Amino acid sequence: MEIFDAVILGHGLAGATLAWHLRWRGWRVLVVDRDERVTSSKVAAGIVVPISGQRIARSWRVEEFLPVAQAFYDRAAAQLGLHHYHNIPYVRLLKSEDEQRRWEERRRDATFQKLITDPQPEPLVDRSRFYAEEGGFEMKGAWLDVRGWLQASRDHLERAGAWLTADIPPEEVTVAEHAVVAAGRQARYLIFCQGHEAAANPFFPWLRWKSAKGEILTLHAPELNERRIINRGGWLLPGADGYYRSGSTYEWDDLTATPTAAGRGEIEARLHRLLRVPFQITAHEAGVRPIINESKALIGLHPVHRRIALFNGLGSKGVLHAPFFAAQLAALLVDGTPVEYEMDVCRN
């Protein structure tokens, strides 16, 4: 029987970042994943936005998380020989008098000034291509090619003998005092990184889930010629050769990965309120964001089965949050360093 330090179930943003951190700490890791074509992480846009929401608020602990994310993706890129994380300006176009008022209050705050581009572009956008009557601002955003990064990570793990394409139901996991056995492999720890499917995991029945389906469109707009991320009630992410992605929706009842006419209609309506140029929809995808309780990640060891751990609940902020909390969980497993109380799965 093969013996590992850790078996990680799931290779989305949570499982992948944890695998890298543990391997950097010298652990022998096996990542087990079904390698499905459509998952929440693979569909995700991968956008990092420091100021967001209708309240135009700074993203939670953004100044702390940003440098950690940058360092993580840079270190992984050095090993992979491929860069998937890109710093890219993010333009927030305001769409109401209320948003204008809020921004006038925020822009004088020094903590906000650190996050916006200095000087601001003038004009902010080309108004022959965009609706931008209420103005807006440009900030320092970023973007991870999540699908490309996960594929590169998978290939790297497979070459290292740290990958297994399989499905291991929690019911088939055997937990002993000093080890866990799953799929004929023994490990010191088993970490569940299953995304929204963990709502049915019998090891963690007390977690309060509120996962949300999100839909994303791909469109072709060759006349647009924009290389920044633009948001006016919904985001527009530039790709190559005049292609863009746009989204996203939130749906709490239908937790399938099936695109819907309603989702497409909602995003198209936003695009018509943003773009003055013609566009053609070329693809439509959907995924389910794993969201738990307070919409913050949960990490840590099971309160009873101390060889079982969880890393989940990244929601829509996975690119930014995963490197920070993967490092915390790795420190717990390797060094015994406690995780933050607020994020500890035992507290929730």
C-alpha cells in the first residue's frame, strides 16, 4: 500500500493551492480528482477586484491577501515555466446617482486611494464603445487564467507521481487513529476540497451551505478593442482576438452546472446597458460556487476525526483567498500552527 503525508480530494482552486503549499513544505502528496471538464473552478472568471459591490467597498482584507496571492502564483509560475496570473487594470463604471455619491465618499479615503490607478485615465473609457454617463474609476485588478493554471498544475502533479484520476466517496474512507486509508492509499491526513458537493459529505453535516450557481457568456466583439476589465453591473473580461467573457449571475435554487435561458438573458441585458458596439454570443457556461455560512473560507481539522481536514467555501473570491488560507492549513498540518479562529471549521 502506498503511503503519503496527505491525500487531497479535489483539484479546484482550494485543492490545487493546498497541494502546492504542502509539496513546498516537503510533504509527499496525492491529489485525487475526477478530472471533469466542467467544474466551478474551471468555469470561474478568475478576476481579482479590490473594490467591489453596490456599496463600493474594499474587498475583505484585500491589502493582506493581494501580496500573498501574487507571491504564490509567481512561485508556481517559476516552477511551471508558465505565467497564468496577470495584473490588469479594472474599470468600475458607476450606474446610478447612489453609486456616484458612495464613490465621492470613498475616493477621499487613503485606503481606497492605494487601490486605484494614479493618475486616473482621461477619458476613462471610449464613450463611442461604452455607456458611461455616470463616470467611474480605474483600480489595480488582476486575473488568473484558472482553467489554464489548473491544467498546468494537474500536468505537473501527474509528472511528479502526485495525481490520481478517481472518485472516492467519503463512505469509502477508513479513518484510524494515526492514518487514513482511501482508494488503497494510506495517508497521515485526508483533506476534503470538494467544492459545493461537500454539502453532502457525512463528515461535516453541521455546515450551513448557501452555494450559488453562476453563469458566464463568451462573446465576440471585434470593434470593442478593450484590454482592461470593465464592470457596469456585470464584468467584461478581455480575451484574445476580439473575444470576451461576461457575467456572472447568482442563483440559489438551481444548483446544477446547466446553463439556462434566464441566465443568458440576464447577462445579455447587462451587456446591452454597457456596450454600444455589436457583439455575438459564442459560448455559455455555468458552475456552482461553494459558499458556506458567512461567505468565507473554512479550513481545519475535523473536531473528532483528527486525520480528516477541510478546505472549502472560497465562493467567488477563490483566486485571491486560496493562497492565503492554503498556507494557513499547510502550517496547521505540518507545524501544528492553529488556523484563524474565524475560519476554523470546528467553530462553525
